[in-house]
Amino acid sequence: MLKRMERAGVESLLQPPRERLLSLAFKLVAARDPLDLIDEKMQQRILQARRAFAEGLPEDLRASVEFFDPERYNAAAPVQENVIFGTIVRGESGSRERVYSAITEVLDELGLRGTLIEVGLEYPVGNGGSRLSEAQRQKLAIARAVLKRPDIVALNDATAVLDGATEAAIIERLKTEFAERSLVWSLHRARLASAFDQVLVMEQGRLVDQGPYAALEKPGSPLAPLMAAE
């Protein structure tokens, strides 16, 4: 598509490819995207297009679009990109964790953790949390349930999209939080049942077995096929 554009110009492209190409100028984030995938000439044209767009905005619309300014906080970018305007090295083991740890340490030294939490609570998440990832929406839903401090909380596949380590950590913390109350959890992985005092095995809406996990994991029990399927 880029070759066709260079030969005949943007105007010659069909509408869908043309829209995708023009959108690159607004989706490109130098701190995050590997610019070496396009040549220097194209980089400069994209940056020029963005500058022209900013300068040509009507006065009443300028507050609707965020542009990077090193002198102020950019509400449209994550805190990480405001703190370190750069790219975390991809493929280096533990790089992301080390960066997050360093940011947290600096925020604690400066006494900014409370401020950061306040900023996060004011973040516009969009209709139905549309600006959040699916994992973030699940975590937020769990947090909202915990803040209500109910006597009983029932969760249905509440950690289905989370990685195993995060999932296990959330289950353990919720067990501690609800130690004197009741926690009911519909699980998507049979192995997670080992974290609970009582396990109910359902099949097509019917209760087929129940009891402690240790008693149900024996060969021939209704739970055994579910364990084998993982």
C-alpha cells in the first residue's frame, strides 16, 4: 500500500486503505512504537502531518485533543509514559517488572502514592469501562464488590482472562478478606477448587458431587475428568 501511495499519491487509494493509512499519523506513539519499521522520510511526513493537524484545529476543539508537552502531565497517556517517556526493552527478561518497581520506589520516596491513586480514581474509563482492557474490567468489578463489604459475595468466572499468578494472588487475598464471611466462586479451572473449603461439582445444571477438594480429586469422581481436561 505504501508503494502504491508513493507512486500515485494518497488520493488514488480506495477509501478503506486510505483511511487506515491516514490514521497512522494519530496512532503512532514514538515512545512505544518501533519507528525503525518505517524509513526516515515516512517518519518525518507522519510527524509533519501531526503538527499540521494540531495547528489547524479550531480554537473550540483544541481542548479535545491531547498533545505531548514535556512540561505538564498528559491525562491521555498512562502514568508510566508520563514518568518515563521511553520504551521498555522488549524481550529482556523482567524488564517491565524492574521499571514498575523503580517507578513505585520513586513515587514512594516523593510521597506521591496517594496523589497517584487520586489521579487513577478520576480516570475516564469510558462507557461500561470501554477504555479499560478486559483484565482491568474484571479487576475493577472485583474491587467494587469488595468495597461494598457484603456478607456473601458470589463470583462467576471472575478471573477468566487473568494470568495464573495474578489469579492465584486474587483468590488468596479474597479468601483473607472474607475469612469471617462467605465467598462463593464459579470456577473456570478445576484446579482452582483446591483453594476452597467446600467444592460443589455441577453437571448440566445439576449437583453431582460435593465435599472437600482432597476427597473429590480421587479417580472416578465427577471432578476427575475436569482436572484431566486442563
